[in-house]
Amino acid sequence: MAIVLRFVDKQGYTQERFFDIGHVHETNSLTLKKEICDVLSRHNLSVENIRGQGYDGASNMHGEWNGLQALFIQECPYAYYIHCFAHQLQLTLVATSQEVIPVEQFFTYLSLLINLISSSCKRVDQLRVARAARIAELIAIDELETGRGQNQIGTLKRPGTTRWGSHFSSIYSLFIEYEDICSVLIDVINYGNTSIQRSEADRVYDFMTSFDFVLVMHMMRDILGFAQVLSQALQCKSQDILGALKLASATKDRL
């Protein structure tokens, strides 16, 4: 369990520092509380001085009666619990998108695509080679800007429900490498080691090249791109709450 302290220094600036890491045999709230208290006591820090807590939304952390935050509030009523705003935003976006059938299908096939490519070192290398060749081709005909840090050759990123901005990153990498991914899938369809691989690649390719898939890819790239700006702002160490409220309102208007 990682422990991070957030505090105000003598100059009045908010600071955030990694403090300690502890091994826990269980993840129930009582065990976690004991470990945190032990760490604090070793450094002569008092629980009574806690002025805030921040965890994710797991029941053992934010539970109203028996969660970790509730146990600390029993000892220190000023230790207000705040669920990470960026985490809440990610969960809300994922839950909302799953209610729209075409979007849910899109992410289902996106996961199948990533599994198909990432499960083989050979296919990962094929994708990198195809991407590098396309970048070189576009640079040669002056259709791609060059410069430090540009045109990086990355990998397909897997979306995760609880990882900040992971869905946007996954769609963005798909958007950038779309043509290269298609060429790798065609290679698997023609020369895959097993009939199961060839069949799965053919199924994913058909859906990936459909109008619905491409439409949702463009749409979700724009929608999650709006939310990504807000997500990055909510993760800043020094947070202007009024500025965050204005940005949240602006994001809603853009959506």
C-alpha cells in the first residue's frame, strides 16, 4: 500500500510527497488503518492532525460505516474524505458509454483487437515496422511535420475502467495507427498460425472497417478529448477549485 502525504508548507504552498509503502496481508479497512497509523506513529505524526483523506471508490475505502475513511473520521472528525475527481470522471464516462449499444460494441471489439495484436511479439513488431514505414513515407512527401518529440512509434493502449484517460489514449492510438493495424490484421488473416487466429482476425477486421466502427471511433475521440482536458486539470497537484468548476461547466457545454 502506497501512502502519499499532502500538506501546506511554511510558505503556504500545497505540497504532495510520496511518504511510505507498506506490505499488507489483507485489504480490509481495519488492516489498512492499522498499517497507516503504524507508519504515521513511526514518524511522530498524529492521526488527530489529519485534515483530509483521498482514496478510490472501493467499498473497503469509501464505505460509509466500515470503510477506511469512516474509521479515520471516528478518531478525527476533520479528516474529510474526497473521492478523486479525475477517477469519478473516468468512472462516469465509462458507465455512460456502456449504456449506448454501438459504443459498447466498439469498445468490445477494441479490446479484442488489442488482445489479438498484443498477444504476439511478432505482431507487435509488425505493427511498429508498418508504422515506421508509413511515417517515413508521409515525411518524404511533406505531409507530416517533423520535430523533437513528434511522430513517436507507440503501442496500442488498453482501456481500463479505473485508469485516468485510458479510454481516450486507447482510441487516440487506434486513430493514429488505424491503417497500419489493418495491414497487420490482413497479414494474420492470410498467414495466421491457426484457423482460430485467422477467423478471429477476419471477424475483427470486418467490424473495424465497418462504417459504424469508424464513426464511433471519430465521435468518441472528440467526446473523450473534451473530457481529457478536464481530467488532466483535475489531476494537478495545486488545484484552483473555482477554475476547476468553470472548466467542468465549459466541458459540459462543449459536450
